[in-house]
Amino acid sequence: LASSHYNFVVKEAPYKRLCHTKKILTVNGKFPGPTIRVHKGDTIYVKVHNKGKYNITLHWHGVKQPRYPWSDGPEYITQCPIKPGGIFKQKIIFSTEEGTLWWHAHSDWSRATVHGAVIVYPKFGTGYPFPKPNAEWPIILGEWWKKDVMEVLQLFLRTGGDPNISDAFTINGQPGDLYQCSKSETFRLSVDQGKTYLLRFVNAAMNSPLFVSIANHMLTVVGIDGGYTKPLTSNYITISPGQTLDALLQANQNPNNLYYMAARAYSTGLNVPFDNTTTTAIVQYNGNSTPFSSPIILPNLPYYNDTDAAFGFLGLLRSLASNEHPGNVPLKISSHIISAISVNTLPCERNNSCEGPNGTRLAASMNNISFVWPSIDILEAYYRHINGVYRPNFPGFPPYIFNFTADYLPLILEIPKRGTKVKELKFNTTVEMVLQGTNVVAGIDHPMHLHGYSFFIVGTGYRNFDKDKDPFTYNLIDPPLRNTAMVPKNGWITIRFTANNPGVWFMHCHIERHLTWGMETVFIVSNGKCPEEHLLPPPPDMPPC
Ligand code: C2O
Ligand code: CU
């Protein structure tokens, strides 16, 4: 039996990539960080020691933490950060999740290197809803900057423009052998002919959705975001930052060849420079006579801005909706929310001009509110009735209704208001939320993530949401259940969930630069009637603000 107590020491360690060595922030000196393996229903304790030089928090992405947001992690939302030298023991409660999730830093841009996989196995005595694989690997997709990531962050905050793009994508921490100085470290998957492998994908990249494919091999998707799906066989996958995906790989090809697994960006932003680099790992068959240097077959990945390829794949995913893993899509909705999500501009705070359009600085918003981080966490303020930290007036509708995806939009939409506004929900409210991408400044896809819940994606479409027509297209039978969903560029998605997890829960775009610019809001879900529906009390060692 695996231990339920872990020590996570956050500290710097030297790592060499792309011919350069630099110090990066790690957990226990590892990059990617340690994998956590639990069974459904387990509770674990992670003691986090901050031995780095920056404030830090850790988040358990996709873990619902029923009634216990105290260990959820986003800085200034559910806790104040752990200061250098500080310790915080987090309690992670696994309830309904099953499959692959992950953990990552949720402060500044530390998550670039501070992240790892979480694997939730079925309860003892139960099994997968698919044939048991012979072996499994976490496949963590990431990004690597030659520069210090904190410098990248500081620089673009100063200039008000876009951040520098990364220098490489990575698979399990390795750029792979299409990059310089990466050949001998390329991640290798050694397989036996005829066997089946479970690949547990995590997109831990900071700013890029990715396409992933393996030459000559199909992937059969069996799970997403810590829940099972109907099996879906495809020759590539689309995975956005924040998302996880479980897929079976059948080792059924000519064992005398070597095959690349390759990943590269899916990118539609107008002014965002496209990272045309490709990260690779190698699939090799055991016991064959292939010389180490023989040619490796590359897969065909969709074109970098192929939105139909990206959403064609995502749109085929269906939750299992079986007896053992039922889907229960809320059918009667008590709260309808529409949120326009936009990239915006704000006046430059420097004397001279910033690098955004017309000398402005770039920002982002939900319903034209660009989120401002408070200096005491919202959960603490809510729990202890501290006034003046947030206001419960996050608008449930955009300030103006337009065709948000038109080429020219009213200037008034370009400049958001700033504020720490939250949306309050009564316990057990059934929520339907339409997330509408807009063409303000420039349209781009947004992977929106909700803490504390998984939600059903009941509908999606390109262009402006049509409230009279689009609801008739909703799938209320077996829609995919996710914690992170891609809103297509200048398109929309509709999500549904039942607000039955009391507490303070963050919602934000998982593109890190959009999070930094303010594309987020907070839900505060009240207690239910019975004591079993109440927020649990905080632990004694919450980091002080
Ligand atoms: Cu994976 Cu709020 O994050
Ligand atoms: Cu975004």
C-alpha cells in the first residue's frame, strides 16, 4: 500500500536543456515533479516545504476537494502563499475522480517547472471499464524557456506586451531529438509487440494547446480530466493546457522500425508568434534488431491553425454514462450565466508607451471585468466575514449584447473595468454557463478551467451564441465531463454543473498569460442545510497573509 503522507520540498535544482544549464524551481529536485498514485476515495497529506526564494502555492488540478477548498491552492483565492522558509500541510481528498489528473504550482509562473501527474486508480475490488493495459506511462507535455521563467514574467509585465514564447516543448521534461543537444535524453517508450499500454497525457504547457500523434499507431481515448469516456480511436489528440487524457496504445506495428511520438502547438492567435517547434519521444519495440541510429518515422500532425482538426477531435469525446459511471447532466437550470471572455487593453502605466496595440498594455477579462488579486485570500475573507476584500457583483451577463465575433467591435468593449468581483451561488444551484469567445483585440481559443467541480460540455459552436437556436443542439445524454474546456476562437461552449461543493472556487483561462492578464472569476458556493453540506473548518497551519 502506498503511503498517504508525502514531503514536497520546493527548491531550485540545475537542469541542462538545449545545451544550457540553468537553475529551475522543482519539487524534491525533480523535473517533472513526483507522480502521485492513489485509489479512488483515498485521502493523502502533502507537506509542502518552501525552500525556494519566491512565494509558492500548490494546486491539485481536477481534484474536487469536497467541502475543503483550504487545500485547493490558488494564491490569494483560497490561501495566502507559503513564504520562503514556510511549511504548509495540504490534505487532498479524492472523491469521484478516476483516471489522470495533475498537480502544479498556482503562484506567479512557477508552474512552468513545478508540476507532476496524479494517477487515481479504481477503488480496490473494481477495475477499469476497458481491458487492463500491460503497463502505463505518464506523458507530461511541457514548455522550456532558456531564460529564467520569472524573468520572462517580469519582462512582459513591464512591457505590457506578449510574453516571449518558449524555446521548446517537452515530453516528460525532454525536448526530444529534433532540438539541439537533446538526442541522448529523448524520452523512450519501450514496448512489446502485441501488448497494450495506457498513456496518461497531461498538458502542463504554459500557453499552448497541443496536437499529439504517434507515427503509424492509433490512440484509443478512454478517459479525460479524471473521468472515463466511451472509447474513441484517433490518429491524433488535441489537448489544451490544464487538460488530461488517458489513451490506450496498441503495440501492433512492424517491430523493426522506430516511431516518433510528436507534439506541437495548436495556435490561432493573430499577434501571437507561432512556435513551430516539435517535441518528440520515441516508441521502440523490445527485442528487435533496429540499430540506435536508424531513421525514425514522424507522424502527420494537423496544421498549426487547423481549428476544425482541434475541435473535430474534441467534439467526438463522450462521457461513459454507464451504470457504474453514470452521467447526471443537470436538466432543470436555476442559474443561467453568460460570460464573454476577451483579451483587452488597458492604459499603459508607464510614462512611455507599452507594447500592446496603440501603446496600451494587454489585459484580459470575463464580462469585461479584469480580475484584480486581493491581498488577503477570498476564502479567508468569506469564512471570517472580512469586508472589503471582494465584491459579490460579478455580472451574470456581458455589459452589452453584440455579435462578439464581428471584425469590428465597439471600442467600449476594448477597455475592461478592473475589480475583485465574485459570483455567489446558493448550494445545489444548477448552473448553465455560456462562455463566449470574443474578437476584442484579437480572437483566440481559451481553455477555461473550474476548480472544485467537473462540468458537462453540453454544446459548442463557432461564431456568436444564438440563444434561440443553439440550445436545441445540446447533448444532454452523454456530454463530455471535464474540468477544463476549450472555447473555440470566436466561438462558444455551454457548460452545466450542480453547485453542490460549498466553498470558494476559482475559474480561469489556463493559458498562463491570459490568467496573468485577468481572465478569471471566483464562485462562492454557500453551505447547504445539513451539516454534511457545510464547508469544513480550516487547518491550523494555513499560511498567514
Ligand atoms: Cu490547473 Cu487554477 O489550475
Ligand atoms: Cu485564454
